[in-house]
Amino acid sequence: GSSARPFRTIAEALKVVKAGDTVIVREGVYRESLRMPGGQPGRPVSLRAIDGERVVLSGAIPVTGWEEYRENIYVASLNFRPKNLLVNDRPQPVARRPDEGWWPVQEVQDQTIIGSKNLIAVENDLTGGEAYVWTSRGNVYFDVSVDSIDRVSGRLRVTPQRSGMILSTGDRFYLKNHPNLIDSPGEWAVLKHEDKWRIYFQPATFADLEAVEVPRETRP
């Protein structure tokens, strides 16, 4: 615990502190799950960086092992589903169609969205992706899983991800989270493949692949 022989992690230092102690941290990125011990009135346990040094406590992990999926799009595997993707700490957008705004649900038949005009224009299969729905019954939003898409008749068959998600004529929606929707730098998607999650990403520059991180939430 000395400057000459420091603890390797912040968590190791927090195991031995007492009320009134201060843990001084050298510069770097610390990917740890920390629980601050309690102090006493007027004698808190403190955590601070050395003056002039930048310390980052991160709940994210780097994404490595990228392989080319198709031109300008790369894929890597994770053992959990990330909710966000960051490049140099900046959140990146999930791939979607349309890129802005919403498409109307013209009709609903047995968990099938009928929106012929817009769905006919979708170029690729999006099975396994998602649709994000804004219901006409109020400001309620939810995801549904895409089971199949018929681009000839303009039909999108979906499965709500939990009970209570009811589709209605007049709802609005957009398609999202499928590698076939990625068409701009920064966009990404994630799909389940066997016991892994595959994350697809189109970097603005090749160097961005070295800067990709995803938050890993280990509790609700």
C-alpha cells in the first residue's frame, strides 16, 4: 500500500482502510466493481487521484477479436448482451430504418404488422432483429422481436418480448438492431448466436475498433 509498493487494484486497498483513511490512486483506467466502506461522522473514507493525474473508474470492457463481416463492417463475440456501445467514451447509434422518424402501422393481424408501403422498400431480411413500437394508446414504447418479414406483401411478423405489449392499428414503429440495417459509420447491432452474442459495427476509421467498449451491468 505504499507509493513504492502500491496495491494492484482499488478494491484491494478498500479492504484494509479504516475510518478517516484516503486511498490515493495513480493515473489509469480501473475496470472494477467497488463497494466503498463506511466511515464515521467527520471521518469519511476517501478516494482521490494524485494531483494532475487522470483516473477513470469504468464499468465497461474493451471489445476485441474483431473480424471482417462484410465490407466496412466488423464482428466480434461477447458472452453477454450489451445495451450500449462506446467509442472513446461516446455512445454510438443502434442501426435502424428509417434513420429518423417513424413508420405507421396500417393494420395488425395476429402479431403481424401490415405497413405495405414502407416494408416493401426494405432491401434485406431482418429476421432476428427488432422493431421499436410507439403505441397509439399513449406514450408507451416497447421492443418486439422480428420473426419474419414479407417484402412482397409488406408484412412484418413479430413477437412481443413480454406480456402486455399489445399492437394496434395507428401505432408507429421503426426497425432496428440488425446488421443488414447498418449503412453509416458508427452504427452497430447485436444478435444472439448459440451461447454468444455477436456485435456488428461499422467504424468511422479502422482505429475506432481499438477504442470500442461496452458497459457490463452485473446487477439489475
